[in-house]
Amino acid sequence: MSMIGFGADGVVAAALTVTSVNATTSTLSTITAPATINAGDVLVLFDTALGSGLPTNVVPSGFTQIVTYTSTEVRNTVSYKIAAGTEDGSTITGMNGDVANDKVMLRIVPSAAVATVTVGSLTSQITDADPTAQNCTASAGVVPLVVCGWYTADANISGATRTFSPAQDAEVNSSVYCYVKYKIYNSSPADTSVDLNDTGFNNAISSFYLQVA
């Protein structure tokens, strides 16, 4: 669990929590960051690109790659950044597939500035068959943390079964081909099942948790 510490003046410091998450989306090679970003927020970019060949990987300046995984013509990349507080409404350049692009950016808002981010229980797959269900073992993490599940495919997955259990706090989509679900845990994090049924080609899922301190 998160520990309560003492400041230099001997006053007990409140435990860090995640207070909210908000998002922006794009179907271009760029995405606009949220309008209000504080130093110590965490920005998470989910970036998928479809090309006539395999799109070139792009991790935006200042971001750290969490994972990139591919088929012959699709690349999915997730990256994060601890915000400097100067990113409000800025244009961030990601991948540029010559067929299609989808991007979701989450802004994780903490009760105080985050100094470190730890990625846990990362699993990713892309397949033309039915993806293997994933179990994000968030119960092994230290709160506060945010569990994320990412679902993409070549087909319209608006009506597909996008499993996320226990249920998400919210779901964000940039199009009918790209969805992100997340759940905030400030106490008692639970293992989370993430799955997508076979919808055609390039069915992809990724799951992980982000532990912040």
C-alpha cells in the first residue's frame, strides 16, 4: 500500500492518490494533448497505425515506450510521459500509417506530482485469430495504480465483446477500430481479465497497470 510520510516541517503528508483520468483522441498522425495539464501528471499515448507496409515506430519526444507490437501491416505502440506542465493543448506527433491512424491519450491526474511510473503485468498480442484472454495481475501492484486495456482491429469492434473485469471506470475510443478502458485503484487493486473476440484481421489487445509514486 502507499505509505504516509512526514514533510520537512514534521507535518504528516497525505498518501498519493489518483484523482481522475481524462482523455483526448485522434485519427491523424498527431494528437492534441488535454487543455489543462499539471507538472507531475502522467500522459499515456495509445497509438495504432495501419499501412500498406509496416508503419515506422514513433515514440514522441519526451515519452518512454511501454511496448510496441506488430503484424505485417499494423503497429501498436504505447508510451508515457511524466508531464512538465507545459504540454497544455500541444500537438504531439506519433505514428503515421498510410492507410489509417488511431490515437488515444490518457491524462492521469494525481493528488500530488508523480515522480516515478512503474509498468506492471504487461501483455500484448495481435492476431488474425481469436486473441488469448489476458490476466492483468494488478493485485501484485502498489497503489495508487491504473489498470489499462487496449483493443484494436481492422474490423468495426463497436459491437464486439471487449472484456474488462472487474468493470472499467470508463472507456474511450478514437474510432470504431480503437478502444481503451481503464480503472483507478487507490486501494485493494484487483486482477483484471482483458479479452476481445475474433472480429476478422489484426485483432489486438494489450493490458498492463501503471503504478505511480
